[in-house]
Amino acid sequence: MERPVCPKCGYARQATDATTGNACPRCGVVFAKYAQYLIERQAGQLPTQQQASTTGAEDEGWRHLLLARLFHRPAQAQLSVLMGEALLTLVLVVWGLWFIAGDWRNGDAGNSLLHGANLAFHEFGHLLFRPLGEWMLFLGGSLFQCLVPVILGGAFLLREGKPYAAAACLWWLGQNFVDLAPYIGDARAMDLPLIGEWNEEMVEFRSERHDWHNLLEPLGLLEWDHGLAALAHWSGALLMLAAWAWMGWWLWQCAQLLRESR
């Protein structure tokens, strides 16, 4: 049986939701009143004062909606799930500290298991953005490997209503920034080996294939490569820190819910 979906925030009603079917458990909108509001707005029948305040009210509503989705309190909690999420959080904290402590100048992030997964999305990004021109071809690899966790996180948060999964994707986004830092910092020196350099002849063409060399050189920003690399590394660290805090909040909410149910 298909679950009713809120016309305002898109939340799919769960069987465990405590509120009645007349209002959304997430944003609190009353379905009948909201439907009437939409009819009146489409017909232009809203009072002038109400029309003037509609934009501000909608902006305020979007802020509340965003906060409601980011910090959606779980409707139920299971001890086994909580323990699994706590274990994953511990792994991501320890692993993240290893990434943050690594030196982008030595390319430490490239030695991780995640680098291979990121690299697959990176290479696909070149193909995806190739029709948009040469500069976007070079940017597409780095851009797409960062877009993948953003897209997945958005789907988990906005469509599935799963903040913990979205927080894990935020951690992955931060890790991607750290993963890219050595490549960005190599724009001038071009010491890092590239995929496809199976002979000396291909190595000689490295300057024509190095993404960040070809991204920064046309802009006259090659000398900024080390600064941009450090920025990427520490931006990734901040994103991972935010993800840990978000995960910690979710685990605390689940633990509180389990305690209340006893």
C-alpha cells in the first residue's frame, strides 16, 4: 500500500508516526488547510496583506523545513541498529583522523581504500563533462567525485528522511576534499603518476593530461596550487568534523528514544 506523502515537505508517512492522518508528522502542516491555501493562491484570491507576507512566510517555512530535515528526530529506535551506527561512527572518526593527520604533500590520502572508489567516479566525471569543453573536461573528474556524495546525501535526507545516512555522505564529501588535495598541490611539479602512464612516452605527455595543471594554468593560478591544496585538505577536515557532530546528535537522539521506551 502506498504511503501518503505530505504536499508541502514531501515526507512519506510511516506506520509508526504518532500523529493523525490529518497533519504531517514532520512539518506539522494540516493537509486540508494547506490544500485550501494552494487553491486560493492559484486563483489569486489571497488578501493583499497575506500576499505581501507570503514570500517572507515561505522563506521562513523553508528554513524550518531544512532544519526539520537535518535534525529529524527518529520515530523509533532499535538497539541493534543503534549499535551498528555507533560502530560505524567510531570507524569514521578513527579513519577521518588518519586522513586529517596525513600530509597532502606526501599524497597520504592516495594510499587509502577509498581512493580507488573515488578514482572511479573521478574518471567517469571526465566522460560526463567532456561535451562542455576542454576546461570542464579537466574539472569534471574532481567535480563529479565530490558531487556523488552530495547527490546521495541529498537523496537520503530529502527523499528517504535518513539524517544519519546523509551525515555519512557528508563525511565522504569531506574525505573527497582531502583526497583531492595532493592532486591540486601537484599542479606545478606534476610528480604524481597518472592513470595510463604505462610507458615513458605517456609520461612525457603528463603536462597535457594533468587535470589541475590544465585547470590553473589558463587562469594564471599555478602558483596558488599549494594554497588551494591546503584549503581543500582543511575544508575536508571541517566537513568531516561536521559529519561527526551530526552523527553524534543522531545517536544521542536514538539513545534517548530507547531510554524513554523502557
